[in-house]
Amino acid sequence: MYKPEISRRQFIARTAAIAGGLALSPLAAGAARGVRKTAADQVALGKTGLKLSRLGVGCGSNSGNVQRALGHDGFNRLIRYAYDQGLTYLDTAQSYQTHEWIREAIKGLPREKFFIQTKMSGNPENALEIIDRFRKELDTDYIDSLLTHCTVTPNWDEERKRAMDAMEEAKDKQIIRAHGVSCHSLPALELSAKLDWVDVNLVRLNPQGAWVDTPAETWNATSNASHVLPVIEQIKIMRQNGHGVIGMKLIGNGDFTNPADRRTAIRFAIQSGLTDAVVIGFKSPEEIDEAVKTINGALAVMT
């Protein structure tokens, strides 16, 4: 949840933070060379050695209800449309119940073209068995990135050690290629930024402060623009430590019904240089087109 208030002081401070983030970004170097960049570019994910499309397709809006409401045919058309636009990063989770949907949607397409990220909830005793189940549900030999999902405490690494150890073992066996975390509070984010175990961070980010991390140790704390700067500071630490950073909740969990708000948020994420890639939950080709156009426009002014 969030409140949309923003003061001039907050805006100026946030703009300064953006400028600091840009200096860390490969985008800055690309802009200096005059290289044209697009939403479909295959970009490096931190120091993982992996690449993914700059814009990803989220398959878990409202816990996956939005995508599943499309029906299998509608979902298949959506994923195929995204693929035709060069968007090959697919983001899902155990709790979204869309593993099998993705499996059917990409059937017949080259697996190696896709970057599939999913998430495991909690700290299950049989984490390795769950990873194998994920692979079967997705019909894939490997998962590109596996995250521990929705952490909120400042000691989530202790609480989820069993799951983390299983992910490390799975990475050693090359059945996952990277592991990391999706945080839903500032204390969890602060821990994530400094952990060597984390390869990939999925971070809630938009300048309006909608559904971003706060000091409250709960996933749905009320947030506003005043909470954005502390998140940015942690992202900078992540980037300094070589972590991959993917921005989520760009359009405020779907709350930004005004196109101008969506454009502002997407441009912020892209032009700030704080993220390697971003993911948005879509339900139509038109929404994909809008996001691609906004990202391409944001990148164009940087070249």
C-alpha cells in the first residue's frame, strides 16, 4: 500500500540519488558510445554471467490471478507475443501457480532463448525435492534464477538457511544457475545488499513510492515517496557488490492506471541506472507495446 504525497525536497533528493545510481550503470557507458539500446536487449545480470531481456514478463500479478484469468489460450498468446518482441525473461513463483502455464506457452520454442526466474516460499525441509518439482512443472533441465520469496525480517538468512543451502547445492549441480531473494521490507533489503550468497535481488522500485520497502517488517506496509531514497541506497550497495538487480512493482502493483504515472515510473527505473532489468506483469499485447515504447524512448534520450 502507499500514499502518493511527494514534497519538492523529496523530489530533489530523489533526483540526486538517481544521478548517483547512473554512474554505476553500464547504460552510462553505452550512452557515451552512442549505442542504441532497447527493451529487448540481452543485458548482463550483475556478475552472474547470465543475460536476460531488459524487460521481463511477470506471470504473477495479484498472485498470478490476473494471468490465469486470461485462460490458457490467452496466456499462450501473450507469452508468444512477448517472445516475438524479443522479451524472453519470464518471472514466476511457486505461489503464482503459473509454472505449468509457462511450460505450455513456450513449448516448441528454444529453451536456451529464455531466462526463467521463479521463487520458493519459506524454508521447506525438502527444498531440493521442491526444486526438482519446479523443473518438472516447467519442463526444463535447469532454472536460470531461483529466489527465496518475500523476505521481511532482518535475519531472513538465518530463518531460511535450509532453503539457501539447498539452492547452493542445486547451483553446484547446475540445475539452477543463480540464486537470490525478493525482499518486501527495508530490513530484509539491507541484509540482502551485503550478503555474498545473493546473486540476484528482485527489488520493488518506483519514484512514487507505491508498494516499496519500508522499515515495517511486513510485505504490505503503507509506503510513499519518502521511502524511495532508503531503497535506492541499498540498491547502490547491491551494485557495488556485483549483485544482479531486477526492478519490480514499477507500475505500483497495477495501481498506476494513469498512463503518465506508468511512463514516469518506467523511465525512472530505466534512466536511473539502478537496475539491470525490470519486470512488469502484463495481461495484454497493448500493455507490452506501451512498456516497450516507454523503455525504448527512455533509452533513446540517453544516447
